[in-house]
Amino acid sequence: MNLNGTVAWVVGASSGIGAAVARELVSRGARVAISARREAQLADVSGGRMLVVPADVTDVASMAAAAARVRGELGPIDLVILSAGYWQQMRATDWDADSFNRHVQVNLVGMSNGISAVLPEMLARQSGVIAGVASVAGYRGLAGAEAYGATKAGQINLLEALRIRVAGTGVHVTTVCPGFVRTEMTAGNDFPMPFIVEADAAGRAICDGLERERTEIVFPARMAILMKAARFVPVRMWVALFARAVRDPGRSRDPRHVQPSAQPPT
């Protein structure tokens, strides 16, 4: 995919991965629109180089209106990057149903709303790329990420099913699964984050993968290998491995301290 001249809409671009991708797209010649709820932060990211379109991913009408504005001002959307996300650690000893529901609304329903806003027009044109930012946290269950990981697994499944459904239509679906990325949402994590990369590096990795028309973009390489291999670990062995970490007397018994857990896309 040649990003030069492409009309790209980045959802969840007020900070972190989304902001980094938007900046990288501009540097590669794309015409970029950015959306999120935080208009002031969007303006900072834009620096006058992007179309700022505030929107709430949890509101299907808001997303539809935002997509219509992007098309009206920049033209048909060639590429949408759905990177809005929510992250909060879960505690089995104090289950937070409201937090779980927020994960579902932002991460999973939000991605659906983004797809709804662009897919009909892309199908009609028989052209377009939908890139959804999930996470390696969706590959296996991770203590502390019960809500986040569940929604990331849901996103991975959603994108794969959509890819099958639109095969041969001219619409391409890309799944992006980052490992740990240094963003404002990972700044408060109190556990080790191996192989962590800077947001700018994540933006370059995503744009490189889009240019190469990758179906799946997973980075950094060492985290990709680790988490892909983890999918083949038997369930009983996986549980025993992490249960042992909880029982380790040298560690806190607070379930928030069981790791690894993966970063949220911004």
C-alpha cells in the first residue's frame, strides 16, 4: 500500500500509539484525519497538519458523523486505523464490573462502531483498508488483564472473521498486535514490561506493515515470538505457571502484581 496521498483516518489518536501512527502517516505523505474525545490533545497532535474530528468511539452515531466529515473534507477514506483503547488492571479480590464493561464498550464495541462507519462505503468502492489495533494480550489469559485481554481476544477474532467475510471484495483487514509500548496508559504499570518500545517505533512498525500489505502486524519481534509460542502451551501448564507466581512468598499476593500483562493501545 502506498501511503503517499492516501486518505487515512486514525481513531484514538489523542496520545500514544494512535498519535504516533498519525504523525508517521503524515511524514509518509498521507492526508490524515484524527479522532478521539479529547479535542485539545488532538489539536496538539495535529500541529495544523491533520484534520481534527472529535468523536466518541462508544457512540455509533458520533463515529458515523465523524467518518462523514472526513469523507466530506478529505475524500473517500482509503485507510482507517482503529486504535482507541481502555486499560485498567483487574483484581479478583475486588471484581470491578463497571471497569469490565468500560473495556468492552471502548475496546470491542468501539472497534465495531469504527468498522460500521467505514465498511459500507469501502465495500461499495471495492477498496479500502481497515486496520484494528488489538494486542498480544489477546493471545492468552493473563492475570490482572481479565477485562483487557478478553476484549483484545475479541478484537482479534472480530478482525479475523471480518477478513474472511470481505475476502475478494477489494477491502483488506489488518490485525495489529503490539507488545509493550511506552505510552501514558502504561506509565502507571507496576510490573515488568519486557521488550518495551517507544510509541514512535510502534508508529513506524505499523506503517511499515501497512506499506507491505501485511495481514498481521505484531511487534516487537521478541515479544511476538514469545506470545505466539505461548498459545501452544497446554492450558493446565499455563495455569500452573502463573498460579506459582501468585503463591511465591517473595512477591505480593495482590493479583495486580502477577505478570506479564500487556499494554493497552491508545
